[in-house]
Amino acid sequence: MGVLQNDKIYASLKSIGAYAPLKVLNNFDLEQMVETTDEWIQKRTGIQERRIANEDELTSDLGVKASLLAIERAGIDAKEIDAVICATLTPDYLCMPATACIIASKLGIKDVMAFDVSAACSGFIYVMYIAKSLIESGLHKNILIVGAEKLSGVVDYNDRGTCILFGDGGGAAIISATTEKKEAILDIQISADGDYAHLLMTPRSRVTHSNDEKTLEYLQMAGNEVFKIAVKTLTNDVIEILEKNGIQSSQIDHFIPHQANYRIIEAVREKLNFPVEKTVLTVQKYGNTSAASIPMAMNEAYEAGKIKNGDLILFDTFGGGFTWGSALVYFGGK
């Protein structure tokens, strides 16, 4: 790569990879499971189907498959990776070890820093921010960042307000050092407000006193409230990062929002005047895959030949916490 000691070091998004489980759960399948219809789901969310992992497929497995693709596309060996950071709200283990440690082990990456970040749907932008900081410090050269989720394990398929929304999947990217500013992550801003935590949460599992059997509590969401706050927050955040960097919306080559709900994406897109043809949309195929959403959407556009070296990408995300973030990124891959 040839980073010179006296040159300014930038962080570059060098590659993208993703993996979607093979099993498809479409809206007609859900009609047999809960009181809903394909028409009702599509009208309110734009989702037609989502992917569901096998029972023996773990979050780390989804992350590993995405990572292998990202590593190959970056043209590096796994042994050149000096940190692994995973964003997930559905880790393999409740508290420890971190899913990043399991991913590193399965990839044969040893003796490097590996840890998880819990920022819900904003997780991938959060770990990109951390990777950018570590690269620009000069302490790291190649960082694997992963967003992976097995949301089918925390969704109540008797609750039509949530089970129609979420799917499983994994996404990954290599963030590397570069001296080329036109291949750099230009800016990232992330934030949070815990005052709204109760509107989107996964309560803790508990043991009931009546029979000492473990009772799993599922993901819970106040949909209407989340929708309103998400549209307002996402719009303001994008306006802020564009103004901060002196960039017009017309200069953006690809707008890749978090794929939570078509109505949210459309509301933000229209308010910011982004053309439909520049907006990446995969929510209809995969539903909301939380931290995996943005890398999976980017991978879709990349594999379609739409994203090329030097293209300016705008990421925008919002999730439980509440957390949110946006990023301006020149694609550094080939």
C-alpha cells in the first residue's frame, strides 16, 4: 500500500461484502403465521420478503461469510488485519465472548483487538467511525468491520407490528490506511439520545418465579413514534453533515440509507431532494437487518456495477437507543 511516513494518513473503505441466508420468508408466508396481508405489509413498509437464518447458523457465521468476501475484494490476507469490530444486537452469546472474537477465530485472525459495539441499526456507522479514528491515529492499517444480525431469534412471530419488519443477514468492509484523499472516508457524525430508549428495545430475558423456566422477551417497538422521530432526525443529520463539508446533494453519487421502512426512506429522500436513481433500496428484499442493513445495501449496488472507485457515498442511519449517524465516504475499492 505504501503509506509514507510524512504523508497524511486517511481511512479508506477499500471493500464491501455481504451475505443473506438462503431461506426466504415472504409476506404470504407471514399471512399463515399472524393476522396480516401482503398488501398491508407492502403499503406500510415496502417489504416483500426477508431472509431467515437456519437454527444452527449463528450471527458470527453470517458475519464470517460477509467478511470472507470483503477480505478477498480488498486484495489482502486475513493475517494483515489488525483489528476486528462487530456491530450487532444479536450476539452469539448474551454477555461474552464478543461476536467479533468468534468471527476473528473462524477467520484464523489471532492476537489482534476484537470487540463488539451495540448501537442497534446505527451499529455499522458507529464501527466505521471507530475504525476511521484508529486508522488515522497511525496505530492500525487494516481493520475488518462487520454488521451482522440474526434478528429472527429476538422477533415475536405473533406480533405483526414487528415480525413483518426484520430479517437476518451480514455485511462487512475493510477499512485501510491510504494517502489518497479521494479514496478516503471524508466525515462521519454519530449521536444518541437515551431518553427515547423505551420506544425501541429488547427487554432482558428473565426467569419466572412461578416455574423457574426462562422466559424470552422479544424486540418491542412503538412504531408510529419511532417513524416520526426517525424522519426528522435523519433529515436534520444529513443536512448538517452536507453543510459542514460544503457539499450539495447533487454531488452525491449514491445515497444509501438504513433499510428499515420504505416510507421512512422516501420521506427523507424527498425532503433532501435525492433522485430515485441515486438512492439504494433493498428493504423490499431483505427487510430491516439492523446493523447489517447498510453494508448489505451497499454490496447490492456494488455487485450491480453501480459503485466505482472514487464515488461519493452518503450513508444515513437511525436505530434503537436512540442512536443515529451519517457518513460521507469516497469509495476506495477497485
